[in-house]
Amino acid sequence: MKLYEKNAAELSAMLQKKECSAVELTQDVLERIEEKESAVGAYVTRCEDCLDRAKAVDDARAAGKELHPLAGIPIGIKDNISTKGIRTTCSSKMLGNYVPPFDATVMQPVREAGMVITGKMNMDEFAMGSSTETSYFHTTHNPHNLECVPGGSSGGSAAAVAAGEAILTLGSDTGGSIRQPASLCGVVGLKPTYGSVSRYGLVAFASSLDQIGPFGKSVKDVALLQSLIQGHDNMDATSAYRTYTNLYDNLNGNVQGLRIGVPKEYFGEGIDAEVKTAVHAAIQLLEQNGATVKEISLPSTEYAINTYYIIASAEASSNLARFDGVKYGFRAENYDGLTDMYEKTRSEGFGDEVKRRIMLGTFVLSSGFYDAYYKKAKLVQRRIGQEFAAAFQDCDVILTPTAPSAAFKIGENIGDPLKMYYSDVCTVTVNIAGLPAVSVPCGKSASGLPLGMQLIGNKFAEQTILNAAYGYEQLVGGFHAIAETL
């Protein structure tokens, strides 16, 4: 087995036992990138100092220094996370040549742990999309079928793990942008509780919904990386001030007595039959091994997509106002006066999907429509949160499909925004309520594409959902993340 095929937990043990070196591991991943990147398109920018970083880890280990378990592990970073000295574009023409002078807060522990940054991952422009087709640079392909999308907006992050082009990656999740591509690419993706990971240095889409989180090949992988990046940050006003435990050290795969709530609203019209079959098979397996299953109802789910796109677009219209051609980023070449420069810069610098959401957000915040749309959406947001809180009185986790279908063909939905938005129907409620959720593989479609199952927890119950996911992973004999057909 090649080193790139192994998960981070296995490689960490090998590195600590000196069964392989960080340079050997990094070289193996770099060779895999050279071999497969032209077909997959997971990266926007690749780092040239990977081997130097890996050698520094090997030298430190040889000198007897105590290293973090993730030291020497290659990691890819979503291209909306600020990286000092490494181009950060949000996959947009607007930031096509932007090199940040500072790191996002999450980058500090990543660098201090000695992880090897391989590059910046492709994404939907400004994280607006569900297929990574809105990227200004190129479309990322699903490693399990190159004719299909990898999901989005963190499609590059998910595809890189599935293709073996990175061992771990970081993504961001505003309405499902970690979990949906994790499902479509057959990897594990965790959306943490809102406020548990600093958003400082994450280019804002919808500030009340955005959250950075990890991708990996196994539950142990995401537990390792989440344990590294979680914590309070004074630079983020929404960061939760609390004590965090090491999720990896406390992993327990025992599902005996686990109380699982299954909301009927997530298995209705619009969810493919093969998705329902795979998720119900997973529920049955957990029940057979000691979990208790109860059907529940989250009645406001039917309003979730509308609520999400009103709130997200409203916040996006405000957050993206800073991209005006004055301070940094793209500026139109030919214009007549300041106002014309603003208009042409934003017209030429943003793609269609970003413009669509800015216009929608500006509309719902405008005088005469604020009460009719945005205010009502915020009231529904509160109700959705209350329904989840009530459900967790009787349940430890809530189990649903992650996405309504397997990966669809590239170009199939890009011309139909409403159909594209429906890709997030199972995931947006988690962001609306600020909850943690993890997606794990739970089978394959008739055409061999991965299907995903979502485990939702109460606020700051990452340990609970990861334990449940780890228990399921053990019951099925592990997840086989690397695409066999690539």
C-alpha cells in the first residue's frame, strides 16, 4: 500500500516509530499530485517548499524533540483561509493575485504542529455553490467518476483526500460545504459547532453561519485535526470561551445505548431511493449493535432552504461590499470616475453566482422588504434551533442523509440555481442552528458513487457524534476513501 493511501492516524504512528520519514511521505503525496492533479483539479495553488518543511520535521525528530502527532502530515488548505505568503484567491478573479500578509488563526496551530502545507484547494467562488463549478480557475472533478462534480463549496478539499493528493485538508461550511462534498467524495467531513474554531482569517461569506472544519479518510483523522484547531480566539468576537477536550484521545466506538433520533422530514420527497436505502441500512446496523432508534419530527425543516438563502445572501451582500477595487484585489482597467470604477470592478470581478446572491441579499435587506423576508427568516432560524434543542432532550445524536443524491454530472445542474440549492437540503439546518455534524460514507449508488450519512449533535457535542461515527466505522470495517477508479 502506498503511503498516500493510508489515513493520518496510521501515518502518525508510522512517523513516530520511524517506519517512514516525513520527507518520504511528502514525496509520495507530491508524486501522486503530479500523477492525478491534471485529471482531478483539486488545487488552485501548490506550495514549493513542502520537502523543506518535511525535512525540518525529520530533523527535529532525529534531535529527540517532542512533536505533535500530526507533525509531518501533508495538509491542503481551502482557498478562502488566509495563509501568509501563500496566494489566497477564494477561487475568484476578484482575488486572483492576492497574497495575504497574515495567517488565519487556524494556521498557527497547523504550522506549530509541523504539518506540511501542500497548497490551496479549489472551491466555488467565495464559497458560493454546491459543485465547485463556479470557481474562476477550473472545475474540480470527482475522483470516483471524473464526469461528476465533487460537491461544494469545499470540493477541492474533499477531492484531494479522495484522490490521495493530500492526507488531510481544511474546508469551510456555511450550509453544508464540508459535509456535502465529503458525502459525494466518500470521505469524512466534520462541521464543528459554531464558535468552536476561530473564523479570524476566513474570508467571510455569511458570518453567522461560516465554520472551518476538517476532512480526512477516517473518523480518527478528523478527530486529530479538529482537536488541533479548536479553541477560543480573542481575535474572533464569536469564538466560544470554554474548555475543549482532546477528541482523538477520548474516541470510543461503543454504540451500546446510543439514542438516535431519525427525523422523518429528511426522508421525504426529493431524497433518492438509494440514499434512503443506504442510510436505513446504517441505522439498522447501529440498532443491531445496541443503539436505540426513535423517529422524531423537526417540522420547520421544510422552511430551512428558504431561510438559509435569505440569511446567507443578506450577510454575503454586506461582507462582499469590501471588494470594490480600491483597497486590494482586482480593479477594472477602463472606467470613468469612481462610481463607474466600482460598478465595472464588481461586474468584471465577480462570477454569476456571486452576483446572484449579492442581488438577492441586497433585495431582502432593502427598505420595504426587510420585515417580509429577512426578519421572518431570523424568526424561523430561532424556531429551528428550538426544535433541535427539544429533540436533544430525548436523543444523543440525530441521523439523516448528508446529501439527497450521489454526485451528479458536471454541467447537469449549473443552469438551474434552485436545483443546485436543493443539494444542501439535508445540511443547512445544522448551520442555521449552529450545531456540529459529521458526514461519513455509508454505501455506494448503483453506479458506484459514494453515499453519505450525517450525524448531528447538540452544541459542543463533537465527542458524541465522533464516537457514534467511529462506532459505525468499526462496524463496517473502516472506510475506503481512495477512489479505486481514478
